[in-house]
Amino acid sequence: MKLLTHNMLTSNIIKGVTKGFPLKIVPVQVEIKDVDYNPAFVVRTLSKVDWPALHQAAVETGFGDGLPETLGENFQQDEELLKKIHNALLQVEVIQGELVCPESGRKFPITNGIPNMLLQEHEVGQ
Amino acid sequence: MTESYSFYVTAGRGTEIFVEKEIREKLKITSVFKRDGKVFMEVSQEKLKVDQILALKSVERAFIAITDYDNQNFITDKRTFLDKLMNEIITTNNFSKALTVLKQFHLVLTRKKCPHQNEHATENIQPRQSNAESLNKSEKIISEGTDQCGRCMRKREGKAQDEPREIAYFPLEKRKKMESPQGTTSVDFTTAASIQKVSNNGFLNVQPSSETLCTGINPANLNEESRAVIENIKSLSTFRVSVKCSGKVKRWLDLKRLSKDIGWRVSKRTGWIVDLQSPELEVCVHISDANVTAGIPLTRFPLSKREYLVDSGLRAPIAWIMCHLANIKPGEIILDPMCGKATILVEACTEFQASYIGSDCDGDQLAAAIQNVDSLRLLMNNVSLVKSDGLDMPYRDSCVDIVMCDAPFNRNHKTSIAVDEFYFKFIHEIDRVLAPQGRCVLLTKQDLKDLVISIVNGNLSDDSKIRTCRVKAPVHLSVASINYIKLGETHASIIVLNKQ
């Protein structure tokens, strides 16, 4: 699971959970998978990303060094920063671990890089 | 005047318009016209780039044309029809022209398609003599192994250790079945006696169909001697005829006999030798009431068979057309909420630089999806998989730019709840996760098209079963286009929706 994917995931599919975002990551195995660096691509992708959630996910997986808590206006000119964001957003992959719902504490296992977001029938909301 | 070549490609019904567009855009040629299931193009010699034709993504197979004519005036009776057909074959100059092109681009053809050039090259070194003799030889190969080809074979054996042998043995019945899928017949030109002989033996020497076409060689991998042998064999081209027939003509014809007659004339015209087992060329003749088209395929594998799709669910050209309709822009986020084997996303990934998320609730499908995604490793790979329900998507609101999905047809892939209710929930979920100005490209069965449209327009009829869900707010989607296509025997539609 890339952190970009994590950035889109929520647990508000669970009955009673309203926001369910961002999910906490409990990593067991994390890998870096090379993806071509393209600054324009990173900037465009960032426009879809919730920055605080990405920052939190990067810190939880151990790749948060050098990422600011809030993204300034001129981050696009900061090549160093963009490379770090590229790494966190697209290259970091959580292979094994867990996602935890911030409200209910429900755990979603990650195996072989795939988070299992399936719910039991009684957990499903309307 | 410069010489020009005619090519044609086959395409699924309804997709010809996309094929035509792709050819015009990528090959920059203007003489393109489409007909039911085929798209024809005329390319001048200077502009001839076969690799561009082979890189087309929306087509099934590509052929260099031998003949193509309007059949309507010749189907009055069998005699007129056959006279015309045989006359076309015996008078055309296109066979040698086609062979020149194929030879010129041989390396181009095979380098890309086949990872086993060495093995295939050596396979072609089996001597081609008269039919009876070559059958004897193949028996010999069966019984004695691979002493036919000297050092080349040895080379091949070395490589073949870790792979199953390329020559497979099938009982005669099975082989016939293999070669004659629905109305297609590849006819055996060997005499009845020699067929008998082989079937007594119980086995025939046949390559598995998927392994067939690589007649090309990578010269870098061969020593001079074997290269000379191959050159020698190349000058004696071998072929077989495959006839596909539909419509009223079919009633008159014995396809086996017809293939044999055509084969005899092609042989007479060109000097090529018939070889049913591992021919270098295949002459495909397609007869319908409207047209007769003959051509030689550029590759033995259909172009729609992608190297990067180990296990594809949906046909790759259809997936490509869906990506094309989605108008993917760099950096966008694309979601397939019921991705199955991730065919659509993997196909998109090879052409558009974006981020892809696929989810499915079925672990087996996801396992196949992992295989497909992993086969992309060397290319730009940006596909992520999530195991989740397609109706309760675990994604936040307005987070993706495009949703693409081969939605359940409620036939092989049954919906868990009533199909009306399923699509109602599904469209509402898509509407929720799409960002403003987002697009959605859905493939669904033709019968379900109206259901999707009425859900989008919010005018479901009262007898619909989904009253319970009616309370939901109307969706912000509008129908941008509906594209009819045929998937085998199934009528289907690709529906494009835009979000405000």
C-alpha cells in the first residue's frame, strides 16, 4: 500500500464512524519501490492529497524526516522537499502491518501490500 | 509512383471507430476506412512502419492484405463464387509483396513478441520436404528427440531445460478440435494415408497454438552457421490456409476442401510449401456474404495479447478503449472499485502516467491482479490494490478524478443484491468519491444501460425495486456518451459520465 492510497482510505464505512480519517498506520514491514521522479507529477498529485494525513502517515512509517507539518506556499520550488514528498507519497509501500480506525479502533490488516477493508456484516452502516 | 501496401486489422464489433481514430492519430495516415469488424489502411512505402501497426492497442490482429473484394455480385451460385475467388488468388501479386514486407520487418515482428527466439528459430529448421517425408521426419523427431538440427538444437535443449518442451503432443481428435474453433478450419493437405499413419501412431507433432508464430531470429544470438541455415529455409516459405466463413455461402462450402483448393493455388502462384504443423505464414481467408478478405497476419499472437497481462479478464483492446474514453491526464487519480484482475488499470498504466487504485472483494481476483501489476515492474508502475467492497467504498468523498469499471453484467458476475438496487448504490458511491469535473467510464451489459441512465437522470420508473434507497439525494452526474460494443456474443455499452 502506497501512502497515496492510504490518503484516500477512510473507515467511515463502519456503522457509527463519521469521519474515519486518517487511518493510523501500524507498520510491520515497509519497502521502498523505485518510481521515476517527476516533479510536475508530484505537484499535480499533491493537489489531490490531504497533507496532514500524508504527514502523519509518513511519520508513522518512518519517512517523515524533513516533511513540514503544514505545506508552505512555495513548496514547488523546493527540489529537496519535492523529492522527499515523492518518496513518501509514491515509493514507500507498507507490505505488512495494520490500519487502525481513529474512532472505533477497528483494525484492518495489511498483507502482501494489500489492506483488507472488508467488514463483517454487523459492522456495516447504512 | 511509389508503391503502397494495404493492411487491415480486425477489431471487436462497435470498436472499429476507436481503431480508426487510433490509426489516424498514431500512424498519421489518412487512407483509412472501416467496415464491420475490420479497419483497412493504405500505407505508402516511405511511410511504412510496421512496428507502429504492431503497437496499436485497440485492435485484435493485424494483417497484410492479399485481396479484398465485394462479394455481393458473386454469391448468385457456387460456381460463380468459386471462380471469382480462385481467380483472385491466382492473379494477385500481393503474395510476394506481402512476403517482402514480412521479411523486411521480421526482426521487428518477433523481437517484441516472443521471448524464445532461439527455440523457435531452431524449430523452423526442421526440414521441409514432401508431405509424406516430412511426416516421417516428425515421427522421427518424436521418437528420437532432437538430433535433427545439430548444434542449434543443442543450444535449444540447453535453454529448454527449465521450460516445458515446445513441441506438444496431442491426439488427432484433440488437435482437430484445437484448430477448428467455430467455423474456422485449417485443413490438412497431407494425404489421407499419411494422416492415417500418424493417427495410428497416436500423436501428431504440433506446437501449442500460443507458442506458434515466431519465425524471426535474433541474429545476435546465433552463430554464423545456424544463421545460414535459417536464411536458406526462409527462402522456402511455408504456409497454411485458414478459412473463416459466415453467411449464406457457408451452406455451399466444404471448408476443408475449399482450404485445400486455395492452398493448392497459393502454392502454385508463389512456390510456397504447405506446412500445417509449424508454418511460417498463415493465409487467412474470411468469407461473408458481403465481402471476401484474405491476408497474412503480421504476428502469430493477436496484438491484443499483451506481454504485461499475465492473466487478463477483460479483453485488452476494450480496456484500452475505456482508458481512451476516460481522457486520463497526467497526475490524476484513477479508481476501479471492482477491478477484478486489474486489466483496465494495468492497460491504462502502460500509456498514461497517473496514479491507479484498484479494489476488489475477491481474494483470488486480487491474486491475479498482483500478477498483472507485477508484470509491469519494469515500466512505470503506479497501481495500488485494496481489498474492499465495491458498494461500500472505503474512500473519502471527492478524492478521485476518474472511476473506471467493468461493472457486473449480472451473468457470470452476479450482483449480491437485486441488480437495480446494486446499480443505484454503485452510481451513488461513484458520485460520492468523484471530485468535481471527474469522469466515470463504465462497461456494462446493453440491457443495463437504460437502468444506469435513469439512475443518473434521477427518473427511475415507479415499479423499480429500489424504493428504499430513493431518499438519497440526486447524483451530480450526467451522461456524456454511450458507446455500443460487442463482446463475443454479448451486447454491451461503454457509458461515459461526467461530474459537475
